[in-house]
Amino acid sequence: MSRRGRTSPAAARRAHAPVFAALGDATRLSLVAKLCEGLPQSISQLTEGSRLTRQAISKHLRVLENAGIVESVRVGRESQFAFKPRPIDEVKGYLDDVSRQWDEALARLKSFVER
């Protein structure tokens, strides 16, 4: 933490890197989209309509779970996976901060050039 109580830019990048990495795969994005639609789903449900095996889907879900984007809950013999929006919301806030910094830098450059 810096003196103002904010995380340093390097620490923020490191903290959000697992989320960006997890979302950087089309299959995982598809799984997140399915889980955003509503109730928790089993691996069987998430595999429906996919050419991937249950094992492949499980590996992708494990990456998403390690990034905090999904959580699993054991229901009988199956695990149910649910979307957790908090990591996405935090990354969105980070991207908003970066965007604001770029806008400010471009405004300063424009002001300098127009002098």
C-alpha cells in the first residue's frame, strides 16, 4: 500500500494478472458466459453443446476457480459451479483507473502540442 492507501500500479497488475490470464481463453470466456446466465451448473451441464471432454472443461474450471471467477460447491456426487463477479468488478475498476490515466496523459499532450 502507498501512503494514500492505494495499491501500487505494479501490485495492482500482479493482483489482476490471474483474472486477465483466465479470461484470455475463448473456452473459459464461454464457460463464464454460461455461468452468468443464472443458476450454478455441473460439469455435465457445462459440457453440453461443446466438443470438449469433461476433463478439459474441468481443467478450464480449475483455472477460473484459481482466479476467483467461479466457485464450486459439492452437491451430492457432483460439483456445481457458480460465477463470482467480484474479481471481474475489481478488474473493471483497475481498467477504469488505467483509462483515466491515459485520458489525462493525452489531455496533457494535447495541451502541450497546442501551445
